[in-house]
Amino acid sequence: MRLRFLASQRRRAEQFTVLVRNVPQISGNSISDSLDQFFKTSHPDTYLCYQAVYNAYKFAKLVRKRDRLQNWLDYNQLKFESHSEKRPTKKTGFLGLWGKRVDSIDFYKQQIKEFDKNMTLERQKVLKDTKSILPVAFVSFKSRWGAAVCAQTQQSKNPTLWLANWAPEPRDIYWQNLAIPFLSLTIRKLIISLSVFALVFFYMIPIAFVQSLANLEGLERVAPFLRPVIELKFIKSFLQGFLPGLALKISLYILPTVLMIMSKIEGHIALSILERRASA
């Protein structure tokens, strides 16, 4: 039944693709040549092709800026469609506070056109620069069986090289963690494990502090100089009724963000794994 179910599903690229990390350079060849040579030798019958991963940080930054400009262009076009009697304008200075006033739609169209040119140049620069290729690649196979064999077996005598795992879906990849070396991953996992233990252990400190706020008699014994302030009706009701709950809610609100940051530092490569680790 399981095989029948899998056969009935629409084929997806990640079912035939393996993510390979810590790719070494073989005998002075480039990473691309090393990838192609290695898999043609190790998996000659099932290997199909590969896609190297590039360090395109500047290109990604340009893409994000262009997306923001496109959003502003769409906003101004919708604004003009709803009020066609007057075209929207903006000032070209900092935050639109000063400078020459220009037509917003024409301004953003010109900005997007310039960004498209810069993105094309940056893309060509990244593709031509061999130093931009990271020791990571997506390797595709002719069959699911070939991909499964590669993903579930050790590819080299050195267990720290040619690390193969099932590739996540494209929308699920956390790109910043793809090129982390094996040794760094091990150290990160050790540090995060110790940090989680410390977080759980020391999390009792803010809880104890919140409980002490509710017990004003104990607070007065510890800090007798605060007694005149604590005895004020407004301060007393605030400390006993509002502040403990507020402090606890703030701690619970911050905790998921802290756990997500720790999961990212640990080096996981999929957003779904990051969310699962943060909620575990």
C-alpha cells in the first residue's frame, strides 16, 4: 500500500535530489569539477546532474531592495487607480521629508529599471567567479532509488566529507546554514546543548523573582529601605496584581524567539526543522 501511495503521488524535485555538504576539491580541480567527477564515478548508473550553491549575498540584498521598490510601485499604482484625478508624488530626499518632488510611479519604475541592470551584472559576476561557489550542492538522480542510496550511505572514507542528506523543499531551505563546516557544526551543537541546559536551569531565577514580587513581606525583609514605597496603595496593588503577570508574560513571549535563534546557531538547514526544534 505504501508503494502504491508513493507511485500515485505527483513527482517532486526533492524526491530525486540529495543535498551534499563539505565538498572537497579533488586534485586541484574546482568544486564543480570535483562534484561531477565524484558522482560520475560513485553513482554512474543513477547520477543525473548537480546544482552548485553560490555565495550571492550581494545579489540577494539587491533582490530584497527591488522587492520593496516593487511594493511601493504597486501601492502608488493602486492609489492612482482609485484617485485618477491626481498622480501620486514624493520627495526624493531622506525618508521623503525633503528634496525635489517627483512623480512616484515614474520614480519607482526608474529605480526598478536601474536595479534590474545591477542585478544582471551582479548575477554574471557571481556565476563567473569560482570563489563564489560554496562546498555545497544539490545532486539529482534519475530515480528515487538512486537518491535514497546516496542519502542513506556514507560517500567517503572520511566521515566529515561528502555529507549527503535528503534535500529539503526549496521553500523550506535555510540558506545561511548550508555551508557550515562539519567541525563547526559539532562545536555549535555542543555549545547549544550546554546553553539549553543553562537556560532551563537559570529560568528559575526570573520565576522566583516574580513570585517574590507577589510576597511583599519577604521583599520588605530583604530590602527594608523600600518599605515606604511599597506601602503606597498604588505601588502595592501594582506589585501584587499587575507586575508578576506582566513579567511572566514577557518571559514567555521572549522564550520562543530565543529558542529559534539558538536553533539557527545550531546549524539546521530547513525552516521546518528550526521550528520543530524551537517548539520541542
